[in-house]
Amino acid sequence: MVNEAEYVTEVKAAVLRQQGEPLSLETIRLRRVGPHDVRVRITLTGVCHSDLSLARGPLDQALPAVLGHEASGVVVEIGEEVSAVAVGQRVILLWIEPCGSCFYCSRNESYLCVKTAARNEDPYAIDATGMPIFPGLRVGSFAEETVVPENGVVPIPDFVSDAQAALLGCSVTTGVGAVLKAARAEAGSSVLVIGLGGVGMSVVQGARLAGATTIIGVDRNPEKGRQAESAGLTRFLHAGEDDLKREVRALTEGRGADYAFDCVGASATIRDAWNLTRRGGTACIVGIGARDDVVSFNSLELFHQARTLIGTVAGSLESRTDYARFFEWVADGSLELSSMVTGRGALEDIDGAFERMARGEGFRTLIEPR
């Protein structure tokens, strides 16, 4: 049982009560700000494929919940011991907030922080009946406001817009980080990107930043290929190609891609990423898949191909230090983010954004809760 007296701030939110069902617009009450917490008014929040996976499966989510994790906002209240941010400050919300003290945080691998996951089962709000409500991916940005730990926000420089900041909360840092931090792609290399959603589009930009000379995108929607050209894509291949392997090899001097990035997270696309990588190359899994979607490899191919297969969580971003570099890229135009926004709406438009995403349309819809 929760102590209802601890839940004091009424806000409007889009609540998920059952996976596969539409979200419901409700008034909820946020938990009182603790000594190390901040309350943030959400300015803009992106609709991410991870939100779709939480809303409809296959990812698990404690319910009822307020989803949303890719967001920018303004601090409206701070706990008595908070010193990192002040009221009125614009911030990016983090869906992985580093504790700073666990094994992984001490090794500059805060994206693997072991204490972060505990908040998945920690109610941050209650509904009109007093039922606990959980924050999707620990943020809960499909609402007018949210309450998060102070290490769950990053201040935004004045030259970064609210829309740019929201995208930096997940898709851009995940995609660019996958290329530059996880796979460490080299200049002059060939890069293959499977799935040109918001994260895939960011992988394309990361490949361009790395100096890749051949950037191949694979998707079921040809329109995305045309749109991704402005981000640096050099060739688009339809996901339904009869012989995708032959097409990729023809573009990479017969070898296959130096680096392949699967931004879908399904066993079939993971196998494609592996098969389309050259011997000795690197296949990087960026998309989040289902627990029971098994990928198989035989012993001989693992030996013979000598490829590296890696995964990355949140682009292997070290939020305490890496954001400064992303801000610089935004400032000098190295990251072009406006083309990633293909829709805007209010809280009641989230289900529609989910539908478009499920059909493979667009990159990012930005929601303005107020």
C-alpha cells in the first residue's frame, strides 16, 4: 500500500493500463519531491520504438504505467539536497540515471548501472483511486510533469532547442553512440544500417561523423531512404530484396560491410546484420528484441568468419561526460536533427504515433504534453 499523503502534484498523463490497449488520458498525482529528486515540467517528448514495445509487447512493463523517456523539460521544483540543477533550468531527462558508485559507474560504463533498474518497480505516482503508477523506463514523460532523481537530468545549453534536446534524450545519442563509442567505426569504412527509424537515422549520422565513405540503409519504406540521404546515406536497399547479400557485396568490393548495425532487434534482422558483415568486421545490435526471440549461430561460422558481434545499451553513452560532445555537434551543424521530426502532437495523439511507427512511417513524433 502507498501512503497517499506522499502524492501531492496533480498532472495530466497518458496512462497504459494493459499492453495492447489504447492509452487513457487521466489525472494522476506525482510523488512528493525527495531530498535528491527534481520535478520537471515536460516541454517535448519523443515517441520511441521502445515505448511501442512496452505498450504492445514484447518488452515487460509494470502496470499501470506512464510511458515516455525521450524528453526535454524545465525544472520546477528541487529537493533540499539537490545542487546539480536549479529551478527554471532546462534539462534533458535520462532513462538511465547513473548512481555513480556501482561497479559499472566506477568503470565509466554508467549505461550499465545496476541500480537504475530498481526504479522500474518503484511507483512514482497514483491514480484517482490510489492505485500505484510506474514510470516507463524510469522517466514517465507522456505527462505534463514527472519526478526523477537529480542524476536523471542533464542541463541544456542555451543554443540547443527543446526539440533538439528531446531527441538527444534517446534516439540520437543511441544511434550516434552505437557507431562512435560501441563499434568505434573508422574513417573510410563501409557501414550498413538495418532499420531507418529515429535510431537508424541517427546511426547514419554517426557513420557520417565517423568518416564512413559507404553508408547503406535497409528498410521496407523507400521514402525513408530518400529522407536519409540528407543525413549521409549513400545507397538505399529495400528490405524485400531477393538477394540482399549480393547487393551489399556489390557495394563493398565483394566483401560485405565493415560495420553493420541492426536497429530493429529481431532475430531475422540480427542474422542479416551478421551475414552482411565482412569477415573480420563488426555487427552491432542496437534494437531491443524479445526475450524468447532466439538467434542461432553454428560453431564453424563463428570461427571462420572471425566477426565481432556486440550489443550496445543507449549507445554506450557516459552521460556524465559525453553530452558535451553532442552539444558541440549540434552547435556546429554536424548533427542535423530537424529532419528527424516527422510529426507533432498532444498526449491524445500518442496512439496514432504508435500506429504510424508500427507501419514503418516517419522517424520521430514529438509530443507537447501541455
